[in-house]
Amino acid sequence: MTSVTEVRRPAPRAPDPSRGTGRAVDHGPWFLVLPALIPILVLSVGPLLYGVLLAFTDAQSGRTEPTRWIGTLNFQDLLHDTLFWESFRIGLVWAVGVTVPQFLLALGLALLLNQDLRLRWLARALAIVPWAMPEVVVGIMWRIVYNPDAGILNETLRDLGLGDGRDWLSGLATALPAVIVVGVWAGMPQTTVALLAGLQNTPRELHEAAAVDGAGAWRRFRTVTWPAIRPVALAITALNLIWNFNSFALVYVLTNGGPGGRTRLPMLFAYEEAFRYGQFGYAAAMGCVMVAAVSIALAVFLAGRLRGGDTA
């Protein structure tokens, strides 16, 4: 008989608990992110959390007694503050009144700058000049334009025989529209740049094919251009609404919230409560309400995009 030699395989070794799962954890990406993450935590998240805590206290300037925890009392007072809710309404009117014409004018300018024009590079450079100017400088410049005695606008109206001019920034009926015009002019370049980038990413072959099929300019825009830039348009519109609602410097320089509170945006109202009247806790509660409102609006916007299958 031939003996059969059994070859036994060695039993598998039990995993060593001290060795973990055996997968090396690479901490390198975290160290690469830290230089950008630390300033965000220190300069953004930290002050935000401190402001939220401050909203539940009676913090005031100039008081000798220690700050006390008062719970939701500031928010309860805020619910009955008609001046704040009026400023909130003005902020919504301002945000929408600036964002809508800003987008329409920027879209037209982007379509124009996307054409093969002579000196197109110069036109593109001039189009972003307002974006390069600080808001304080923009406010001072437009105060000169709106000056009731020697302003360019009133002088032009007088030369055209359209009246003796008026005080645009001090009139109850004209202050907010005048400020909205400045907001549109100052914020239009960034929207133009974003839309122009979207237009340049649209393949020219699609436009040429649509033109061969006999599609006119409007049909090409509706079926080719708009679907291509729609994600960019939605994103920049949402950002503009947030930026415009939180505006401060431009309106502060132009009108300081006047006349009669007609241009007092929520940020201006909170600023006055904090640094003019010293009500830091109450102003922090206003800030929390504004952050919550913007966060809810942004969440609704993002949910709508995800529901619509827009992953761009």
C-alpha cells in the first residue's frame, strides 16, 4: 500500500487586538487642512458661538454688576419689538430689490461680454471696477453723486430741464430706491463674472447646431444657454441674497439708516443696539434671529436643488 501523507495547512492566526484592524490611518490630510481650519474656527465659529451665548445674557456696556444668564428673555422682547421687525421687512425689500435687477443686468452684460467684440478685454476690465472698490469708497462716491446742491445727478436733471433736483438720500420716498441703485451697481460685477464663466463653459457646438436647425437667438438662449448656466445662476443668486440681506457698510455710509429708519437694515439696527445703546445681549439675540433666517432660507434652497436632481 502506498502511504498517503496528509499535508495539513497551518491554522489561521487570530488577529492581534493590539494591532487594531491592520489598516493604517493616514493623518496627513488633516494636517494639510489645519492651516485653513484653525482660522475658520477662531475667527468664525468661535465668535458665532460666543454671540449665541451672549444672546441669553443681559450683557450691557458700562455696568458694574456681573453679567447674568436670563434665558430667552431677550428673544421674548424681540418678538414684540416692532422696530426690529420693520427693519427685517426693509432688509427683505432691500435684498430682493438689489438681487433681482442685479442678476438681470449682470446676465445681459455677461452675454454681451461673451461675444467676439473689439477691445473685449478692456470692456471686461472696466466691468469689474465697482467690485474692486471698497464699499466705504463706493458709498462716499455715490453720496457726492446724490448731493442735492452740486451732485452730478441733480445737475444733469437741471440741464435737461427735468426739475430743480431733490435730496435723494434724505427723502422718505426716495432714500431706499436710491440706495438700492447703489447696491445694484456695486454688486453687479461679481454676478457678471460668475455668469460669464458659466457662458464660457458652454460648448459652442451646441449653439452652432441650434443655429443650423433654424433656432433664433431667444430659442438658443432658452434651450442651450440657460440650461448650461442655470446651476451657476442659482448659486450666485442665493449667495447674493445672503450677502445683500447682511449688508452694512454701504448703507451705513450712505444714509446711516435714515431718514426716519427707512433704510435701517437689520444689521444696522443690531449695530445701533450694541454700540450706540450698549445692549450687547439684545443685539446678539437679533444676530441669532438673522442667522437662523438666513440658514432656513439656504436650507430650503439646497433642498429644492437636491429635489430637482441638480447636483452641479
